[in-house]
Amino acid sequence: MNSVTTCWVVIPAAGSGKRMGIDVPKQYMELNDMTMLEHSVSSLLCDQRILGIKIAVDLEQELHLDLPNLKDPKVSFVQGGTERSDSVLAGLNALLNIANEADWVLVHDAARPCVRASEINQLIDIVSDSGIGGVLAQKITDTVKRTDSNGLVSETVQRESLWRAFTPQMFPLGLLRKSLFAAKAANISVTDEAAAMERMGHPVQLIPGLSTNIKVTVPADFEFARTFLDYVKGNHVSLSEIEK
């Protein structure tokens, strides 16, 4: 068994959240007196194996400065980029000032405020035991349809081997950085870190996560997250205790 003794986090949080139709970037929207970004950070800080968190933001906006749950000494900020992968690379580059290429790094979406500490613990445990990078994910149980350009069904897709990829995603810092740089150099857009690693031939394992770990993208997602977090707060239940 391998043991993770050094573990870091990068959170890309420089996006504008245009699909939410609001003026403030969605990661700064409040849910239960905390922003989505703060919820995400709070869950990650529950695992003592995480030594530091680099958050890639738009430093000129200064929206992160007065958020109390981001003042933990483990948390620091770096200028983000135009694309998600640019922000992740900025965070990884900043980590190399204090970390080693062989260290593990978790990348988490700022707009996944419902991630649970238990999921993060499990991800770190399984990846450290196997030595293989991994992604929180969930098997697709719905029937999946493919459509044509007119929006008509062209095919019913076999779902047996299909999964929805979540975050955090956990990989060796150096290998992830090289994989993201390689995709960028080839002008290939990757929507998550696993895609960059897969492209370079690195193995990626899927670790079952929970459906409540949603990415808030449209207003309906925000309402779900608010309802879920209201439930947790009203019942005085920690995220790690739900669905035990």
C-alpha cells in the first residue's frame, strides 16, 4: 500500500458564471450564509492530509478578500486564466514553489458546494492505496439518448459502461501539469483533468461518488444546492454524515 503524506488542492474559480444569468460570478453566490466557494473549501479542509489549497481567481475583482472561510492559513490565491485548464495550470505552477512534482493534488470545482468530506476522504484513501490517479464519479442509471442536428433521437446509447465524472479529481502534480500543458500545446480543449491524463496514456480510476455532488451551472442547480444545504443545516447534520 502507498501512503499519501503530502496532498494539495487546486480550485479553478476565475469563471464568470454567465449561464446563471447574474452579475456576480456564481462561485460567490451565497448558500446558507456562505458562498459556494467557501462551502467547497470547508469540505476540503476537513481532511488533515491536505496541506494547502491554491484558488485561482480574478484577483482584480477582489471578491475573495473578505470571505471569512477563505482566511484559513492553508488557503492562498493566484491569478486565474481565461479557460478552466489555464486556471488549473496557474494553481499547479504556484504549488511548485512549495510542493514537489511527485506530490498528489486534488482539483475541485468551486461550483460543487455539496461535496462531502466523506467523499474526499474516500478518494484520497483509494488513490493513495492504489497509487493510481482517480476521479469521483457516478454510474449512469438513466436511459441515454443521442440526438441529431434537429433534436430528434438518432440512437439509444448503451449505458452499462457510462459514468458521470465529478470532482475532486486526484493526480500526481507533475504528471497532471505536463498533461495539461501537452493538451494546450496541441490546441486540444479538455473539460476535466482526467481527459488530459487519459490523452497521455496515464491510467485513471473511477471512484463512486454521490449524486448530491452536483455542479451548479444553471438556476435550477442553485435551488437544489440551497435546498440540500438547508436540510443539512436545519437537521444539524454534517455533509459527511448524510447517507451513511
